[in-house]
Amino acid sequence: MDDVLFETLGVVARIERDGGHTVRSLIMVRDGVERLGEFQQVIGRARHVVARNSEWVFRRGDEVTLDGRTQSVETLVRDDGLINEAILHG
């Protein structure tokens, strides 16, 4: 199922780690994901990116370039062993 989702919804992005190691990888982008506060009120929205672990595992500080815009990875949200999801800063 992941293969169908990535082929349908995926975009190719440039990902750079530590200013040297750069790859082009197929990722999925989830825009406008709600951030919830202490009392479950919406305090903001963020862009999440999802990658297959076989292609890339996000780490804090990775820089993701999509459509000419570069954003850094703020934190890893989840990693189930097959896919991993991270929040982009900014």
C-alpha cells in the first residue's frame, strides 16, 4: 500500500544532511497539520514530510528543498520501521 501512496502523492525532494551528504528522494508532503496546545486547542499549523525508511530516515537539522524552498527538520514525529514522519521548521 505504501508504494501506491508514494507513487500517487509523492514528490521528489532534495534532502541534505550536515552540509555535505545530499540525496534526491520521493517523499509525501502533508501541509497544514494542526499543532495542539495543552488544552487541545489549535495553536498553529505545520508542514510534515513522510519518507520510506529504505530511502531516507529524517534527523533533526536535515534540510529539505521542495519547489525551491528549503526548510530544516524540526523534529521526528514517528517512525514505525517502514516509514518515518518529520515536522519542518518555518
